[in-house]
Amino acid sequence: MRILVIDDEVEVANLLADAVRTQGHEAIVAHDGTQGLALLGQTRPDAVFLDVRMPDVSGISVLRTIREIYGALPVILITGHAVKEEIEEARRLGVTEILDKPFFLNHLTEALAGLGARG
């Protein structure tokens, strides 16, 4: 699978991308929402790992655009600071899964397996 990682924290994005690659998938990294949306059209990923809080375009805004343009593309939200309203909005928009940043690597294998079962 081709996975697009969108996270403004460079270390977290790179760590997640490396973990995705270790699982045998291709990883593409964007460090902000604008770059992530551009890469969506260029790379046509099979799934997206998306940070909620980013300075330029919020993860929720990116998720809205994904739903408008790409429909049911699987999106796994990665968060360390999301508030209840953001989580509720993400669920309403059909996010595939929500992983907490401090612990996301513990659940990465299961999340990727779940994506594979969808396709």
C-alpha cells in the first residue's frame, strides 16, 4: 500500500513513515496540510495518516477536503492534542481510526492490517 503521512512534527512524521516502510508499505511524507493536499492529487495514496493540529491547514479541514474529493479514502487520525469537538467532527466525517500520538506505534500494525482488510 501507498500511505501518505501528513504531520507538521518532522520527527513524528519521519518516525511514522519509517514504521510504515518497516511493515512493507510505501510512505510519502508531507509536513503541513497544504503540502499534504497537493501530494494527495499527485501520488494517489491508498490511505492517509493525518495529524489533527497543524499550523497552516487543520487536519479536520484536510479530512473535509479528502471526503469531498476522494470519498471513502481511509484516513487514520493521529493526535496528541485534539479536543472532544475535533474528535467528534473526525468521526462524523468517517475517519477510519484515531490513534493517540504517544502510543500510535503500538497500534500501527493493527491499523495497517485493518486498511489491508478494506481493500
